[in-house]
Amino acid sequence: MRVKTGARTERRKGHAVTIHEVAKHAGVSLMTVSRVMNSNSNVREATRELVMRAVRELNYTPNAAARSLAAAQGTRIAHDGFHAAMSAAGLTIDPALIQQGYFTYRSGLEATEKLLTRKSPPTAIFASNDDMAAAAVSVAHRRGLDVPRDLSVVGFDDTPTATTVWPELTTIRQPIAAMAGSAVELLLRSIRQRKGGDARVVSDHVMAHALIKRDSVAAPRKG
């Protein structure tokens, strides 16, 4: 049973508010909440305030153990798959075709507008999550473009958003819950090794993922 007092929700004793609930309450992605809680600079101030308001209203307290694990690890993560693939194919990268997004629908709108107003616009857009991919589809429709005949769009995560837009999004499905559990397990193992005096061991753990093919991708028109 929940008793609401103003905007704050009092929960049953012993029920800890989760980051998933914060994300749902704020209307943003899990990644965005994580970025705000870790003081990442790549978050718009308005979005940061929205998340922090949800944190206050839900009385959310970050898991201390998880935060200490992250702090103890100290690793930097780069989104470099695109660069690696282009390099492997012997192709050059046009920096103007890479636009900063903030994992929100609005940032996807702005990034897509910048890409599609170029003199030679791209024929395909790969977004870092489904929200931004959905925004790309919206901008394309507003500009009179056909998706996917004029512009292919691919998302990431395979969230419900992927099947609520038209055309439905081709996207990458990843096991988010399993990834989180595996990450904690790896961090705990690393901390135990370091406390025991063992040398730090760096390991890669690849989780099962899948390309989900739907209707937002097609070969570009000739000419």
C-alpha cells in the first residue's frame, strides 16, 4: 500500500526505491539517471533537474555498495565500436556525421536536424538508444523523407519504443539485467583480488545480444 503526501510517495518499510523507478518517474532512460547520479557532464541541466526532482520525490538513495564498487574500479568507457569498424574497413570518418546525443528524445531531434540539414545528408542513422532513433524517424517524416527508402534508422536496446513508432525500429537487443549482474560480479571479484594482493586482471565479458530486424532499414536509393 502506498500513501501519497503531495508529490512524495511513502513506501512500505523495507522497500528500497530502485534506479528503474527513478527513471520511470522522471520519464528518462536508466542511462540518463546513472549519468546524473555520477555527476556526468554530458547531461542537459533541465534533464539533470528533472532527475534530481524524481530522486527527492521518491526519496531515492543510491546503493552505497554499488557506488563504492564503481569508485574502486576507476575504468573509463569509450563508445568506439563505430571507429573500430570504420578503421577495419579502411574507411575514413567524417566528424560532422557524428553528433552528440544525451540519450533523450529531444537530443535525438536536435542531432538529426543537424545531420539532415547538411548539403550531403546521410542515408542512414545509427542512434545510441531507441528514444533517439525514434526522434530521427520523426524528423525524417517532418522533412518529407520516407523511412527507410530515403533514410534507414537503427536504434539500440530494443525497448518498447522500438515497436510503438512507424515504421517499427530495427535495433540491437541487449540483456540489461544480466549485464548489470555480471558487472557487479566482475567488480567484486576485482576488489577481492586487489585486497588479496593479487595483480589487477582485466577481463572482457561478452553478453549475448541480437540484431532485431524490423522495417526501418533498407538499401539506399540509387543515385
